[in-house]
Amino acid sequence: MQQQSQTVKITNADPSAIGLFGLAIVTLVASSQKLGITSGVSYLIPWAIFLGAFAQLFACINDSKRNNVFGTTAFGAYAFFWFSVAACWMIKAGIFGAQLASAADPKQLAIAYAGYLIFTLFMTIGALETNKVLFTIFVLIDFLFFGLTLSTLEIATELNHNIAAVAELLIALLSFYGSGAAVLNAHLGYVILPVGKPFGIMRKKTTSSAKEVLHH
């Protein structure tokens, strides 16, 4: 009796559209607060959790199924950033008790922002080989974390706060564009919203070149 094997290939849709949409919404709402258009963070928390965090976490998980290391890492890291920021806002608001709120040290937030700046800098290098819209978003995120780090440390506070605010608004606008491009270009079958080709300056090594590097 012969045994037959069957291979089933499951294809996942590109999750970047929903991931970028989540990023667009949360940065739009957050930038409105930084720019003084709105005030407080009470209504920022739901958008941070459900759009900034869960939408990007969804994109992260589905990008991992597509073996996309870059997308998995980017969406996952920023998803957990927004989970953490939402938790910090809740601590400051006293949701977890007055004692925890009174003991909060803003400098710890600045250290976290600095860590994310380091992360975003090397991810920006990787974004060179994605597309020009995504690369520009990463450059703007660099400016966002630069401004957040210094303003939280009270270094040229107003200037760096404004840098962070403007960068965050531009991130939102470009993320809307990137999300729209990911949906419409795939859905319609042709490029309706161009995102720009990769820069092509970070070339992949061939297998033979990689072996030479390992042996040296």
C-alpha cells in the first residue's frame, strides 16, 4: 500500500496595511496632544492600546508567518512600545494607585526613548531596502525619539518637544499613505500610489561571499 504525501501552502496577505494604519491613527491622535490641538492623555490610551499596540502586533505575527524578519521586528517592537506607553500614562493617572504614580521618574521614560532611538537607527538602515515611503517614516521616527528623549530630560525642552510633535504628525500622514498604497496597489493589481523602489545600496552578499566572510 503506497503512502501519499500532500503539501499544503498557506498564503498570508501582506499585513503592513493594517500595521501602518494602526501607526497612523495613534501618531495622529498623539501628535494632536503634543501640538496643543487637544489636551490630556485619557482618550489617547485606547488608541495607543488598540491601534498602536494590537494592530501592529497583529501585523507582527502575520509578518512572521511570511518569514519577514524586518516587518516582524519593526511592528512587534513598536506594538510593545505603545503597550508600555499606555501603561505609563495609566500609572501617571493613578489607575494603579497614588503611591506608584508619585514614585514615577520621567527620566526612566527618557532612557526608554533613547533605547528606541538606538533601535530605530539600525532599523532605518534596514528600511533602505524596503521602499522610500517606509524609509522616510523610519527617519521621522528617529526624529520623534530624539525629540522625546531630550525633551523628557528637560534639554531644550520646547524645541525638542516641537521636533517630536512635528515628526509624529508627519509619521501619521506618511503612514496613512503607506497603508493606502499597500491596500490599493494589491487590490487593484497595479501601482496607484507609488512608494518608491529600494535604494539598492545595501546589497546582499552571495552565498560564496558569505562563506568567505565566515572563514575569515
